[in-house]
Amino acid sequence: MHATATAASGAEHGGTHGARQAHGDVAAPRHADIPERVPGTARGRLRVLPFLTARRAPTVAAPVRALNRLPLIVAAALLTPAAALAVAELVVTDADRLAVYREFRTAFDAHRYSDALPLATKLVELTEEQYGASNRALVNPLCNLGTTQYRLGDYKHAEDSYVRSVKIAADTGGNGDRLLLRPLHGLGATYYATRQFEDASVTLQRALDLSRNLDGLLNPGQLTILDPLIGSLVSLERHSEADREFQYAVRVAESAWGSTDPRVVRPVDRYAHWLEHMGRYPSARAQYARALTVGEGAGTRAARLVIEPLLGIARTYRLEATNGNEEEGAQYVDPFAQSGFGMTSDRSPRGLNPDGEKALLLALQTIDRMRPVDHQVRGKTLMELGDWYLCADQTDKSLARYREAWKELEQAGSTAPLDEPRQLAYRAPASSVTRSPLAERTNAEEHSVEATFTVTRDGHVTNVTTNSSDASTGQQRLVLVAVKRARYAPRLLNGEPAETQGVTLMEKLLTKKPRQS
């Protein structure tokens, strides 16, 4: 899970509370208009993000430098009238900074981040000149600078900007200061983007706690903080914490907008993908069915909103049949089979529930009614249908769908999703970190096995060998057996299935630590 930068301006960084929220990728808050007033400024003076260009007078530069320790008013009184006028022109005003800020916002909103960067830098410099290097007025300009650097992929300098902003906000307002929200979120998102997941989880949790303290436990502003936090927890394999936050995100969305609002679809869909990733296929399918129900009631947006849930429903049926179910002991009633589209639940010879194929065909019919045709979405759906047929051992039908998908993706501009083999079915050993009961325990130690193999043009795995490992011989054997049983979708070369050699799979295994004598 990836996060994009928090957006520029004095508000939306880390979930803009009381300002506009981003619609789309999680952790990509956009800017908000210039808010509140700057503490310490004259009553009634608007806070302005500092972006100004001071005018200089070369003819009086030396006298001015000589008086740099005197207040400007005193210095002006000691100079000649011409020199005093020049000194007055050196004073940065809110109006100057507002003009530069507007220029910055124009460039930033147009995604011209290279043009916005020097303006963001100037804003910080001018704010320092007007208020000093540690004044609270610098918090938002530094956020603007960090956000712009983030959008340009300059994470090192973005981190520096956010760290400085956090320090100033905490030093001048304490750890409960609202001004901390934006830089904390930006800093956490930067850590996440650079795969510093431990630092990201700590920083984002701090931002999340502050958001809940300031705006309530179920405020929707926290959703942009939750997204990169969840991504960090998943990457750290802190599965129970990640599951808790996924559920909390759904609860927040439902509390804010109602359980039938289309904005609920996204957090529900993300939770469904997480459950699917963890092998909890019936539970994942229930969440996809929930998103489908909401999408169907979305009016003109319904067609696009129902496609992803339909694909998810089909995929969980396929994965459950090929990989097994981690919830086999649980009592579960499939809501899709019970109340879907009049589908039966008879099993095919391969154990695939035909409801999955019907869901895919329904998605394809829905896409074909959309105008204009979305070749990207249609290509993705055809890939899923090809995957279904491949796992049902209907190779000819599968490869025909893959060829169609390649043509659709070519029209969309990129066939990259079909350029490499894709794993369709793989049942990890019981000692895998994804299945072992030792996960998240302190008395477990981790080992790894990297297998190398060939994926044939019909998706079978051959020539499996161990490439590297620190696991025992028995553990390596278990991984190799699991890989041999795996099924992959073949890559397509110029629209035709092709064999791929040198494919790798890394499996992490857990064992109990030996007892200390």
C-alpha cells in the first residue's frame, strides 16, 4: 500500500480537519484555504503562508547591514530619507507573502511542482525574515515545502522540512497542538514512502491519536492518516493491529456518511482486499458483497462502483477453491450465494463455485454498457476471467481471454499487467508467516527460502530449485512442494502466452526459538 504526499497549504496535511478532504488515494490530502490567524500577530491580521519577494536597494546595502542589530524603525530614523525608504521596502508584509502564496498555489494546483518548489522555498525564507527562525508562523510554510518536495520524489528534503515543522509546532504549542497534525502526517507519509515502516507507524499513530483527541474518535479527517498507518502495519506484519485499523476505518466512514453512502465503498473494499490477502476468503467475500450492495444504490455511479466488488467476489471463490480457506472452522453463510443474482452454489469438478464465473460475466456486461468504453477496466476483467478458466483447467478458454485482455490493455496504453507471470494459486506451508500460529509471538524466529522456477505458457510450474535459504532441509522441502503445486498466469509476449524462466518466490517461515539453558 502506497501513500502519496499530503497536500500543500495551510490546512490539509495529515487529514485536513475542518477543510476539504481528498477523494481518491489514501494519504493524499489536498490543500485547503488559508485558515485561522497567526498566533502573535496583530489582532485581525490574517495568517498568510509566507511567499514574498523583498525589494532590495543596493545603494544603501552597506548602511543597512551595519545596522542589522537595530530594530528597523530605529534604523530608519538614523538614515537619510532615501535610505529610510529603502529600509521600509525591505520589510516583509502579509500582503507580499499572500501574493507569493497565491502564485505557489496556482503552480501546485496545476501539478507544476518544479515551478512550485522555488516559491515554497521563498515562502519559508520570507517567513523567517518576518517572524524569526522558530516562530509558529513557519509551521505551515514548511509543510508546503515538504509536500512539494514529496511530490517531486525528494523524500530526504521532504523529511527535513517536516521534521523541522514538527519541532517548531511542538516547541511552541505542545504535543496537543492542532498545528502538529499536518507535519506529523506528512512526516509519517514520507517515512512510509521510503519504507521506514517502524518510524512511519510511530509517527502516524501519534498523528492519529492527536486527530482523535481534537476532533473525536470517529472524525472522518483521520481516514487519510489511517491509510499509510495501515500500510505500515501490514508491511511490519503486525496483522492483528492492521485488521483492527481496517475495521476502524470502515466504522469511521459509516459513522460520517452512513452505511449506504458511496464513499463507504472504498474503505470496505480495502478491508476486503486485506482479508483476501490473509486467506480469509469467506469474510473477504462478505465485505465485497457489502460493497456491491452499496454500489448498486449509487445511481449514475453504480456501473463503475459494482465492478471491483464483482471481481473480488469471483476472485475469493477461485482462491478458496485453489488455496483452501483459513476460516474453515468458522460457521459462515455466503451472502452472495444466498442473495445475489439468483445464482446456484453447485461446485464444478475442480471445486470452483460457478457463482464466481457468473460474477465475472456480469462485470463484463456492465463494462460493455459503459460509454465511452474503458479499455483498462475491460482488460483487467478479461484477465480475471482468464484466471478463472485457467484454474478450472480450461486452458484454451483461458488463453483466449488473455489474448483479448492484451488487446484491450494495448488500446489503454500499456500491457504491463501481462508482461510478467502472475501467481494465481499458492498454498503456503503451515509454518509460513501468513499461516503460522507463532506469528507476532516473541518466542518465534524467522527463516527464509527463495525458490527459482519456470512458468510454462499454460501456467504450470517446472524446474523448481532452492536459490538461497537459512531454513532447515525439511522446511526447504515443504516450500518446494508448495511451489510445485502453484499455478501462475503466463506472461504475454506480443499478445501470445510465453514461457518464463528464472521466476522467484520468497517464503518466510517461523519456528520456535530454542529454549535457553
